[in-house]
Amino acid sequence: MRSYKSLNNLVGWLVFAIATLTYLLTLEPTASFWDCGEFIACSYKLLVPHPPGAPTFLLLGRLFSLFSFGDVTKVSVLVNFLSALSSSFTVLFLFWTITMLAKKLVVPQSGLHDNRRLEPTSGQTLLILGAGVVGSLAFAFSDSFWFNAVEAEVYAMSALCTAAVVWIMLKWENRADEADSDKWLILIAYVIGLSIGVHLLNLLAIPALGFIYYYRRTANPTTKGGIFTLVISSVIVGLILAGIIPGLPTLAGAFEVFFVNSIGLPFNSGLVFFLLLFVALIWFGFRYSFRHHNRLINTAMLSFVFILIGYSSYLIVPIRSSYHPTINENAPEDVLSFVSYLKREQYGDRPLLYGPQFNAEPVDQKEGAPRYVRRGDKYVIAERRLETIYRDEDKMLIPRIYSPAPEHIYNYKKWVDIQEQTKPTMGQNLSFLFRYQMGHMYWRYFMWNYVGRESDIQQAGVVWPTSAGQNGLPERIANSPARNNFFAIPLIMGLIGLFFHVRRDGRNALVIGLLFVFTGLAIVFYLNQPPIEPRERDYTFTGATYAFAIWIGLGVLGLADLLKAVLKADGARAAVATLVGLLAPALMVAQGWDDHDRSDRYNSVDSAKNLLNSCAPNAILFTNGDNDTFPLWYAQEVEGVRTDVRVAVLSYLNTDWYIEQMKRRSYLSQPLPISMKSDNYAQGTNDYLPFVENPAVQEVNLREFIGLVDQGSPLLQVQTQSGRPLLSFPTRKFYLPIDTTAVLASGVIPQERRKQLVSRMEWDMGKGAIEKKNLVILDMLATNNWKRPIYFSSTVNSSDFMNLQPYFQLEGMAYRVLPAKDPNYDPRGNEGYVVKDLMFENMMKKFAYRNLDRADIFYDENNLRFPANYRDKFSRLAEAYLAAGDKAKAKEVLDKCFAVMPDKSIRYDYYVPQFVVPLVKVGEQQRANEIMDTMTNRAQQSLAYYSTNNNALFDMEVQTNLLALQSVYRAAEEIGDQARAKKALDLLNQYYPRQ
């Protein structure tokens, strides 16, 4: 029979193979939504992503992308595979971690720390390996971890770093008496250093590692010693988080400013002096440890150096940034801007232990840390960030209800009974912490993984064993592939393992418990999440589900222990316990496969290409961030699609570094036509221009206004309470004179719209302030003179349109701004004049809708947003053809829409009732009736459910269904179908007053 060691290795690699095959079969073939498109693009060309970056991930992603051998369409799947492989190795290390812990419990050790030479019996071997298989596969098939494993995000590699350091620490524990055992601790330090270049979550494993060290090095551990160990290990975490990561670059920056500004040396001289001094201090540290034969200090120094070696992957950030790449977020090209990048200063901060509550009154502002920029041969202060001062009586300990944003206050009230004018009590504060932050945003996620998940709808709850029935559930929930019920079997197995572990080996149970708490609840406390998020955040807590999976594996040992009274033979008991335990991962993979299988999804990249192909050559395209932009970056940077189109992210246009990038050439795109001097876009200058009415100014010429802003004209200046002058705008009425002859000669106005050309564009800004991004757009409108096409993505928030909608032209998935006014524009209706033939060419011939017609592919909530947008534009195009009397073309458009996005694959959404009237006009009465009946029945079912099941939590779903009913009612009224109109109206009257 094989030895235990060889079996342990063999079964471990078998588990690795199962996980790898699973992730390969369910891998997304392109760039997923959210950050994945950015990470793939930045890996492929080593660009600079959003702070704080992930250089270790990018470098490995670059290596993997080389295996595309020039086929750019393979880059995304290769970088996705990096996550899959990271996840598989995580599962492998977890297997070996569980078997190491299980062996300590199964094989008697007689007080020995090193049990490597103890050979288990065949029954014991089966039990130990069974525990490893059950626990590691349960984690492999857990909801959050599987989601991260099939896309190019950093969380899979972060989990690998956590699994690796725990496994290495247990390896060290078995070898701590050997002369060279400290090499394992140094290896841990190196992995921690590398993990900083992936994600900081790995650092939270350090307290658990500290207790392994303490228990191994201490003959008689005490409670006092345990508390001291917890404090020291927490301090180490803090030193790395604040001392090494931003601290060392901050200190280097202070040296740099001093040596350049005070001594007059050239740039980077301070950095050189700092590095020389730093290396000298490290040398003295080693010299001291050698002279005094101090092993602890020597090991600490080596660990510190190896953390720095791993952390050195971050050098890629300023190096690549200095070459001004096409994606260069925050432009961290020198040590001072690099510090800002590492500190994530653009995202602001949240109060943690003490701070203001949500209705705190600001009483003052103070200048914070300066932001330096190079000017001439010195560093000058570009701005000092202002910090708001609040009254002491408006501050509290552990502030959880802190955000004054109206949408946050509305959502706070869903969880805590607060009054807007009253300071929340500590009880209300803690209630929000336990009910929302811990209960809803942590324990709900945890239960998704090991109990069951209700659906893919945001805010979806937990499916308990008692909620197996689907009676009364909306179809959207009942039939969702993401509705997974594990009957709490993984949870029960984990609890059995936890109790067994505590009873048999309390010290190691405490270690795993610390890992569970620090990678779960401690993160909840640190993040201090607001009461609503743009998406579910379960991916943050995979470290806790990893720790619990260890107990799921040890649950097999607990089951075997319970079976002792029934089964005496070790082998039979181990076999039965393992088979019962395997129910957990078997059920998880069976339930989870359909909603984690992304193998044929192309929606995100197709949506990006379709948006780019909506634009004329050499266009400027304004977009939102994240899902609006990152797939576009992927399409342009990796696949080279429409690099003539310059994508301008509106939120980034509020920053000077991004505006500077937009003023440089990018591939086939020339610099943006921005006329104002850089000084007028610098951070802290013209961040916003308030509206201060001047009755003497009835309207303002846009070109003259931009000129006055560029001059910092006293005509626009107003004084603030702090005495600092600000530029303002004196009237909301703007106009832009148009050279109609030149515009007509340029051919930008379609033939059918020539009569709509205006001699001057007029609009009302309709805002209390012009943000920097608005100023940039206005500058381009004034400067461009219609030479380059300017577009807004149709997904941009209408508040950013600045009331220019009468001059919008719809050509696909984007609105083009033209000096032609739509004579039929209605602010209550649709936006953009439809140029039929151009839009037909784009939507019917150019656009790709790969696999949106396949019912066997799961499209979750995020993936359903862009198809809804497609339907809206198909409807607009069909209506335009009908208005022109071309029923044949209208029917062709309608048929195409329902062919590429049938209800069986992309469920009818609230845009679909718009098709009812066009369908009736082209003779498709039956399909129109089917749409109205389907939408009404689904809305009725959903509203009945939500009215009795946490209505407030799902108010978005309720509003969407009410909107769909309203559309059905209007459509039925318009075609004269009184029966269907009455049914929709009755439902509206029944449920609407409740909202």
C-alpha cells in the first residue's frame, strides 16, 4: 500500500485537477463586467489601473497573455485562466491544510509537535483524506469563490496568498525544531509582500499565524500571552498597512521635497538619499543581529527585507506611469503622486472609531496635507485638501450612521428608526452595525455559500431548507438558475467540524476561528459600508468562507466520531463519514453549475463594441465609469477595436491628471479639443462654478464664457465664506453661435435634417453648479467647431447632459450632439432624433448580439442591463420607421429584436411594452397581446410577493414592476384594448399607493 505522504500528495493533486477542470469548463471567454476589462487591458500592456493597483497580478497576467501568440481574442481567456489556476492552487493548499490539521486529531501524537513520521492506519488515512476532499471541494464550489475563479479579478489570487501562508505556517509548525526552520517564516514574509501587489486581504491572516507561532514556541501558553500575541500580530498588520505600504513612500517623498526645495538639488536626489539611508539602516540591523547572535532580530530583519522584495512589484507603477500609457489612472509617475495613489486618496475616507454622524453640522474647514506638483526646478503646492471640522457634540464612537447623502439617509431608515434632525443613539448606531453591516452584508453572504441563495437579484436573501417550495414566488426568483438550495448541509458539516475541533484541539480551533473572524467580521467593521452599494460585495469575504471550509472538512472527523457507537471498524466509519460529507460539495456543484457557467457569454464585450461602433470616425465618447467604460478599454487596448474613438470617462474628467491625458494623442485618436490652459483645470481650481445670478446678464455666449473662465476674469468671481474667490456663472441661459454655412459644407448634418440646422444653440444649464467635467464638455463644444463628432453614451445619467437633449441625434447606443434641433423634442419623452437609415445600418448589420438568444445561458442582473438598452433602441427605430410610413422596415426591426433577444433567454423588461403599439401597427396583434399578458401577470405575481416580503428592501424591483404595468396600461389604452388596460390600471391602483 502507498505511504500516507504519497496518498496525501496524490489525492491533493486530484482535487486540484477537479477544481481546474470545473473552472475551465465554466470560464468566461471574454472580459466580464466591472473591473475585469480594466485588469485584462492593463495586464496585456502593463498599464496603470485604478488605485491602489495590483502589480503582482498584472505581471502574471502579462506572462499568461503571451501565450496568445498574437491572437488578441485569446488574451481575455488566458488572463481569466490565471484566476482559475490561482483558485485551483488555493483549493490544493486548503486540502493539504485540512489534512495536516486532521492528522493531528486522528493520529495520537503523545505530545509531539512533529507528526510527519507518524504513519496512519488505512482507516485513519481514509478519514484524513476524506476530510481534505470534502472541505476543499466545498470551498471550490462555494458561490463567492467560484464567481471569482472564472474572471480576471484579484480576489482569486488574493485567496491563493491566504491559503499559501496558512499552509506554509503549518509546515513550519511541524519543523520548528529544525535549525533552518525560520526559512519557512521568511517564505511567508515573501508571499505577504507579493500579496500586497494583489490585494491587502491577505494581511488579515497574520493574527492567526501569530497564534500558531506562539503556541509552538511556548511550552505553557497563558491567556495573558494570548492577548499579547493578538496585540503584537495586530500591530504587525498595522505596521505593514500604514508603515510599509504608504509609510515608506511618504517618507521618501518628504526627503525628496526637502532636498529639492530646501537644498536646491535636482529632482529625485532626495529619493536617492532616502534609499541610501534606508539600505544603511537595514545593514546596521543585520550587523546588530550577527554581533549579538540574536536569531529573533535576524529573522525579523530577513522577513522585513523579503516583504520589501515582494512589495517591490509596485515599482512597475511609477515606471510605467512615467511613459504616459493610454490607461494611467492618477498618473503616479513620481514618488509624491505615487503616495497619493497608494493611499487611494481619490476615494475619500470613512470614519472608523470616532467621527461625525449623518446630520453633523460642519463648523469649519482646515487645510490638510499638501499635494505637490513639479513646476520649474521645484515642487510647489498645487492644493491643500480641505478637511471638514464638525462640532464635538455631533461626533460619536464607532460611527456607523455617518453619510449625509440623501439616498443613504433614505436607506438608513430601512434598517434603523432615525429622525433626520436628531442625533442617532449608540443603540441605533450598533443596530445598523449588527442588522445591516454584519447581518445583511456579511452573514447573508456567508449563508449564500453554505446554506443557499434566493436569486441573482440584488439584496436577494438566503434559501433555508424550510423554503424549498416555490409557491407564491415571482417567476424571476423561482426560475432563476441562481436560486440554489444546499439544505444547509455544508453549514451543518462545518458546525460539526467546529465543535469537534474545539473539543479535541482548542488551540488550533482558536487559530482557525481568528482567521474566520479577521477575514470576515473584522473587514465588515473596517469597511463601515454605507446602506446601499452599487453591487453585491460578497467577493470581499472569501477568506472567511475559506476558514469555515476547514471546519466543513473536519466535520467528516466529527461525523466519524458520532458513528463510533454504530460502526466499530475504522475503515467502514471513515467511508460512511466521507460519503455523507461528500453530499455537501456534490449538492453545491449540482446547484451552482448553471449560474456559474459563463463559458458562452459575450455580452459585456459585445456591448462595448456596439457602443464604439455607434460612433462616427474620430469621435469623442462620454461615458460613465465601471461597466460603461472598462469593457470599452478592453475592446480598444486588447482587440484594437475602434481606437479612433476617444473614450472620456465623465467622473474622471473632474480630475486634472485625466484631463492632461485627454490632451495627448492615443492610438488613432488626436488630442481632445480643449482650449483652456492647464492651470485652469488644476485640482483645486474650478472644481465647481456655482450659479450666482446677475440680473443684468440674460444669457451668455459659450465661447465668451470659456474665454472669461480661462482668464480668471473678475466678472465671474464671487467671494466664499472662507474669503477665497471662486468663478461662477451669472445665468443659466447659454447659447453657442453656429456657422451654418461651414456646418452644412462639412456634411455632419444628415440630408433629412438640414432644415433643422440652427444658427445658434440655446439651452438652460438647469444646475446649481458647473462641475469641472461639465466645464470640459462646454470647452470642447465651444472649441471643436463640429470638426470631431461628440457623443454621450445612452447610459449616461441625464443630469450630465446639461439639457442639451434637443440637439441629440440617436445613431445606435449613443447620442451625437449636433447643431440641429429636434422639432418634436419633448422633455417628458424620448431623447435624440432618430436618423433611421444610419441607425438601421448600425443595429441591424454592425452590432453583435452573440448568444443572447440562447436559453441555456444564464444572464444575471448585471448582464440584463445592456440588452434592456438594446430593446429601447430597437423600439425607437421601429417607431421612427412607422412615423415615416415604412411598415415593412419597422417589422424587420421588430423581428430582429425578438429574434436576437427572445423572452426565453432575455426576459421581458420594462422597455418591452413600448413594442405593443408598433407590433399592432405592423399586424402582430398576437405578439402584442402576449407581451401585455406576460408583463401584467409577472408584475402581479412580483408585487403580491414583495408587498408581503420586505417591501422596502426591494423597492427597485417594486418600482420596475410598477413602471412595466404603467407602460402596459398606456399601450393597451392606445390600441383600444380596454380589458387589458383595466387590469393593468387596477393593479397600479392596488399597489401604487403603498409606495
